[in-house]
Amino acid sequence: MAVTKILFNARLKIMMALAAVAGGIIALRLIDIQVLRHNDYLQMAERNRTQVIYQTAPRGRVFTADGITVASNAPSFSLYYLGGQQESDYLEHLTRDFAPHLQVEPAVLSAKLRSGATSGKAVLLAENLSTKSMVALQELQLYYPGIYLIEETKRNYPYGDFASHLLGYLGSMDEREWRKRDPKLGYRLSSKIGKSGVEKKFENDLKGKDGGVYLEVDYRGRVKSIIEDKKWAAGSDVYLTIDFDVQKAAEEGLKKSSTGRGAVVALDPRNGAVLALASAPAYDPNIFVPYSDLMPENSAKKINEYNLAIQGIYPPASTFKIITAAAALESGKIDTERKINCTGRYNAGSRYFKCWGKHGPVDFWEGMAHSCDVYFYTIASLIGAAPIERVQRLFMFGRPTGIDLPGEKSGNLYGPTRRARNKTYWFIGDTLNLSIGQGELLVTPIKLAQFAAAIASRGNVYRPYYVDKVVSNQTGKTQQVGQSEVLQYAALKPETYDMLFKALKHTVDNGTARRVKIKGLDVYAKTGTAQNPHGADHGWFMAFAARPGEEPSIAVAVFVEFGESGSAAAGPIAHEVLEAYFKQKNARTSLDHEALLAEGGAHA
């Protein structure tokens, strides 16, 4: 009994000693955690938290009317540093290894890394990285905790400068723009937004809903787990009224022209839909969203954003003779068969006004076909300037076409009423200049195209529109955007339109517009060469065409800046545009279009 008691007491003492030792160890550990290394453990606990990496949604695609993708998305990658407690040597090594692959200055990369290490927040190191650099970066990622690659998309324009002034381009958002945006759309200061054209006009439709990856990271920035992978939602697709082949023919024609400068606008005269809108020189919008690690040396070159098709204003020259002819026919004061002798100049009393040629005796039909200035000086003197101004107003000269693009110029209406309002005199010389489209009269290429379409439709002045519909990639719903709208009806007598058609057809068959004579088509056209006191003259060509027995389905205006001759410089471009339009109506000759469409079918 005594021995048992002794053993029990011994064991009790041992247990108490062990308990005391264990308590001491726990106490020391608590002192270490709560006192000696309190700040270190607090920082570790704070940094063992969630990081959010946003994932930009693919923008909606842009298609031509015939289904060709002209704005799509290409795969790209963004590199983030998740922050964390890192030594200076670690950040220096990271800078040394990553800077060459990112093609950034080491000092810039080092500053970003130190910012992330200090704040503990995820920092974007590089975006729009190509697949070429991805393999090397993924390998480096294994050796550096806190580095995270995420797959995204970047805007891609597969045909380079195709319709660039219409499509527009993307740019970075600044703080002022960010504050204007609807918070529900999820814009961030790093977001890319449309800066011009379709990209800007339909920004809210094209922008998708961004996704993101929610990560749990430790105090060194190492990923412990993916809490949530929130998928993005692609933006809506925009379908243009532009015809791919017609637009391509217009652009290639301008590039091959004598100066490489000008504009082409083609419209459907039955509804106002834009079939082509080209301005040269153009630019490649891809330079605004390059792969950052493959950025070409000339990517920052200056581009020409000036959209000559809607902003360039010039005298319409002899294309305006259609207005003078309409006014004369409406007046009933001229006999279309009466001959007027062109000696190369017209006696206006105080001075002579020259004609570009010596045409001899010409009637109305020959006067139009050969664009005889003397003939139009004569009939303008007969009817006066007021009827010419009235017909101008019927076709909305001096007013914008109403196309939904920023910066459209209105041009300038020219006539005695305007002069009277300004309390200045109107002279016989003004009437003569007006009759041949010179003087103070100014139009844009799109205005002349609208006018050509109005003649083709026998009086309907349509508002041009370039987007047909917007289709949601989420719901599949279609929003019809393009709507035919007649702004004004140019009420001329039916017989006036009949005679204008006949005269313009005669101009193609036997006159200055022979360059657009196309077998199997009824083509109507008028040339113009605008005087330019600052250099070489400008070339104009306007036309519309139809299959025999059908109503005209395309109207086009071509302008070549400093082209010297409307017939020689602008005529061949009009011919190519008309051929492209009617060929594709028969059957598409480019067999690779289906493959191109399939290629563009994915967002990335």
C-alpha cells in the first residue's frame, strides 16, 4: 500500500512537471506571437487574402452586309503581379528575367513590382501579350510566386485599313471619360473604348461584360486556391450595310489613283443604305491595339483621321450641271433640240467666260454628254439664277446628309437668295459660275452621292445609314438599327426626270463618262473637274446603274483630290465599284470568303 502511494505521488509530480514545461512553452509562444513578432504575423494574416484579376470580355464583332468579319478579336494574355512580402533581391531577379520578354524598361517594371509589394494589391505588369511570349512566361511563372498569367482577347481588324474611317479604333479610357460611364457597364480605368466610327458609336453594344478570377493568395503572393472563375460575356455583334467587294473596289481604286487621295461613297438609292464609304489616305486601326511584346517600331506613327468622305468640301464642278439642266427643263424655256454654238468662250459683256473645249453647235443632249460650259452659260442666262437655287434646295444642297457620323460638313448652298440675306450683290458672273458648279458652291463626297441617289430614285432624298442591325450574343435578340428615311422629296416633273435619265445615259454612251460603260447594264453618269486655285484641279465622277428593266440599285460619287480630270482620275474607280457591285449580285467570285467567314466566326 505504501509502495503504491509512493509511485502515485511520483507519477503525479512528473505529470505536473510536464504540464509546467508545456505551459511554459505555450506561454513563450504566445509572447513570441503577441509581443515579439506581433507585427510580422499580423502582416502575414492580412496578406493571406483574396485577389481579383479582371478578365476583359471580347468585344462584339463587326460584319459587312455579305457576312465578312471586319472587326474581330485575337487571343492575348495579361501578366499580373499579385503582391506579397518579397525581398529586394527577389524583385530584382524578377525584373531582370521578365523585362526582356515584356519589352519594357527594367526601371518601369521594377517600379510596378515595388508598388505591388508595398500595397499588397494585384498590379498589371503587361497586357496584349502574344502567344509567342506565353510559353517563356509560363516557365518563368513556376519560379516566381505571385506572378499570374490570364488569357484575354484584343481587338483585331483582319483586313487592316479596310473601312478604317467608318470602323474607327480603340483607345485607353481616361479618368474624365470613366466618370461619365454608367457604373453598371463595369468600366475600369484600364478599359479600352471606341474613339471613333462604329467602335465609338456602338460602344455600349460592342462592350461585353467582363469576367474575373478570384484568387486566395498567401502572404508571399502565392496562389493557394481559385475561389471563383467568373466568365465573361461577349458584346453584341454589329452588322453593317457595307458591301465587302464594293468597299474593297473603292479603296483599291483610290490607292491606285494618281494622287492616292480622295473619297468614294456608294449608296443604295432605294433606301439610303451605305454600300461603301472610303476615304484616302486610310490607316490601320490595329496599330492602336498591338501585341505589346511585338510592337513594331513605327506603331506610334501619326495617322490621318480626317474623313474626307464626310468632311471634305469642294466645288462639285460639272456634276452640278444636272441641277442647272433640271432647272432649265422645269422652266419650260428651253428647246432640247436647239443648237448653241460653242466657240470656246462666252461673252458676258464685261468679260469672257471660257469653256474647257470648242464644241461647235451642241443641243441639250450633246451639251450634257460633252459637258459644254458655253451651253450651260447660255441656258443659265436665259432662266436666271433663282430657279437653279430652287432646285439646289430641293436636293438639300448646303445641308448635311444626316448620316450618323460625327463631324459631317454641310457644304455651302450658292444663290441670289443667300446673297440678298447677306445684303450683297449678285452679278451675271455669279450666275455663270453657279451654272457649272463653281464659285462659292461647296459639297462633300457623301452629299454628291446622296444627290446621285436622289436622281436615281426620281426625287427621294434619303438619310444615309450604315448599320443594319445589332445582334446580342447573349440572348440572340436582334435590334434593327438601320431604317429607311426620306428627308425630302425633290418634286420635279416626271418628264424632267425622264430627260435627265436620257441625258446621263447619253453621257455614258457617247460623252465624257464613257469609262463607266458596262455591257449588260444601264449606267447613267456625269463627270466634273473642279478648279483649284491652290494647285491641280480635283476630279469628280457621279453615277448610278441598273440592270435593264430594273430600277437603279447603286449610286456612287467618286472624288480624287488633285486628280486634274474627273473622267480620267475618278472614272476608272467608279467603273470598278459598279462592276464589283453587280458581279457579286450574280455570284461571289472570291471563293475564299466562306473560309474567311468561318475563320471570323469565333470571338478569339
